[in-house]
Amino acid sequence: MQQSLLPVGALITVVNWTYWLAQFVVVGVAVAWIYLRRYPPYPFVRDTLIVTNTLGLIGYVLAPLAPPRLLAGYGFTDTLARSASVNHGTGLVQLFENPYAAMPSLHTADALIVGVALAVLVRPLWLKVVCLLWPAWVAFSLMVTGNHYWVDIAAGVLLVAVTTPATVALERIVRRAIT
């Protein structure tokens, strides 16, 4: 799939930007909006993100797996290194990145959490649809940029399927302990 889309330069630019902005900027803005405009579900969304990312980071430490972009010999291309002004080898990114943090895809997990949360909380139907499509667009972008295999993305979705009910259970335990 990646090789067939590489000639579409504008698409590569958009997926590169999606990769960089999805994880921190979009999640940060979404969480801030929920906090400021629809506060009641904010603690659950925040806690779900924290539990999901904590378990994902533990997975990175216990079972580090390389993303496809590191396997150029197998036909994968690192679109960020090839065409983006910001890539894994620049500035602060290089200091803080873990090149073997591909499984599960936390980009996918976080996009799914905020996409569904926003779809529930926004009012216009067209915006609900955009929010629900966001996780699929992020997943597509991750594969096109060579940063994740489809199985990393599936693992990110599975992680959310596990951490969402776990967060519900943790919040019940906390509520009982407080009362």
C-alpha cells in the first residue's frame, strides 16, 4: 500500500503532518476542549488516556518492536525522513524518541479515545462524523508514513478495548474508597 501511494506528493505531506500532530497537538486540544466545554466526561477521558498510554509504554519496554520505516531493505520508506522538515532524526525528536516503540500504536489508541469522546460530545452531525473518521485517518497515515504495520494499529485498538473497561473499574474503586 505504501509504495503505491508514495508518488502522490500532496498526500504524503498530509499524512506526515497527521503523524506529527495526531499524538500531542490533536489529543492536547481535544482534551483541553473537553475540560473547558464539556467537563463531566473529562476525568474519564483523561484517565483512559493515562491508563492506555501507561500500559502501552510498559509494552514498549518489555517487547520493543521496530516500525516498518526501519526496514528499507524490505521495501518500506520512511516518508518523514524523505520529505518532512521534521523527522525522527531532528532536534528534540531525536532525544526523546524510541525507535522501537511501534507495538501497540499509541497514535491509534489515542486517536480512537479522543475521536469517540468528541463524537459523543460535539453537536453538529457532520462534526460527529469527522470525529469518528479521525481514528481511521490516523491509522491510514501511520501505515503510509511507514511508522506502523496494520497489526500495530489493531493492537492499539485492542488496547483501548481493554483499558476502557479497566478505567471504568478503576474509577469505581476510587469512588468507593473516597465514600
